Amino acid sequence: MNMISKQTVILAAAIAMLPCVAYTQEKNMKEKITQTAGREQLGGFAPQFAHFNDDVLFGENWNNEDIDVKTRSIITVVALMSQGITDSSLVHHLQNAKRHGVTKAEIAAVITHVAFYAGWPKAWAVFRLAKEVWSETADPAADAKAQHAARLLFPIGEPNSAFAQYFIGRSYLAPISGEQVKMFNVTFEPRCRNNWHIHHAKKGGGQMLIGIGGRGYYQEWGKEPVEIREGTVIHIPANVKHWHGAAPDSWFSHIAVEIDGEDTSNEWLEPVTDTEYNKLK
């Protein structure tokens, strides 16, 4: 843990795309919301309004970290619904709420609750829009993935296509640090796991895993599996055969920290069979 304590860990907000809103990723891995719609549409006619819209509302307010983005998205939907605003702006904010992990069950409960205070007809109008955003044909796995992503401090990243041949199930990879100590966020869908493998090194080497979300497992050859939850730290010695991945019923994310060593290399071996994996709880 001494090595990790020397690293600066920065929160990364999983910000979804709104129309005319861009997101720039800074070196500290935090994604910043940058709005341009005000200046593009009203910059010449109402420059002060454009400034307030782009720089204050979206620039300062939406980037304020005192409230997480999922909660802020729900508050915005409630505010628009209470005023009876059911145009494209509400649709965009419903989509934004979904992207930040609000599930179909959660948005239905939110609208129902607000209906008692803001009015039943308004709820009917918002439900019609919400049903389209959270369509009945939506992929339940995608909804679960979005909910998992909203709880994480780091982005899930992109599909781990380069190493897909060494995984059973879908995994995702997001680089966290490429300097000093190499760190990656690796996310596994339920039941996803990597093959048995070895981090070879003549001296030093190995890997460290830090659980940051969901539930997973780590197992060394010939030993019992070890459960990984948020905050669990696993030290993997060099030259030890092992695997790690998600629990059967949970998305799972861990930070993988590469430990420097001499003559290091990775050797990918056979998959973890269903017979081995199904022994997990």
C-alpha cells in the first residue's frame, strides 16, 4: 500500500454526451463538461446569456463535484417535470440520467414520487418520454453496466479487444496512469474472467489488484479463490500462475498495477473451465 499511497488518485466522472456538449479529458483523468450551444446559437444576439449558459450553468455548475452527476441528472429531470417542460430538453436530460446509471425502475419511482407534488398529468407526459428512453427492448445487461459505471471513481473505458482471446466473456480497459507506475482499470461483466496466466520476471515484477467496484475473485494455482470487493488489495508475486475476474452475479472492476522488474513478460495459459468457475459462490 505504500506504493499506492504515493500516487495521486483522481476521481473520474463518467459524463455522457449531451447535444452540443463536449468533454475534454485532462491529465488527472477527470472529464470536464464543456458547453458550446449558447455561443453557437445566441453568441451574436445575446452574448451575456450565452456566457451564463456555457460558462456558468454547464461550465461551473455541472462540473461541481459536491453532487455526483447521477444525482444532479435526477434533480434536473425533477425540476423540468415540475415546471411542465416536456420538450426536447427533457428528453436530453432523461437520456443523460440513463447514461449516468439511472435505471428504468429508478426513473419510474422518481416520476411517480414527483407526481404527488407536481401533478398527475405532468407525470403522464414524462412517462411517455421516459418509456422511449428506457425502451422495453433495451438490453438489461447494458442497463446493469451503466449502473455499475456510475458507481466507479474511474471510467470503464473501451472493450478490451486486444486481449479478448484471453478472456471468457466481455471485459473493458481504461488506462489510468502511463507514467511512473502503470495503472489500468479493468472491468468484467458477470462471469467474465481471464485465463490462467503468469507474470514472469527475473527480479521484482508481479502485479497488484485493487478492487474498486462490484465483486470478483482472484485465485492462485493450487489455492482457494479469494473474494475481491471494493478496497480489497491483492499482491500477485511474479512467476505465480493465477486468474482473476467477476463473480457469477456481479459486474466487477479492479485497478491493475504493473510492478517494475527485470526481464518481465506475460504468459497466457489455458482458460478457467466452467467446472472450476462454477465452484465459486
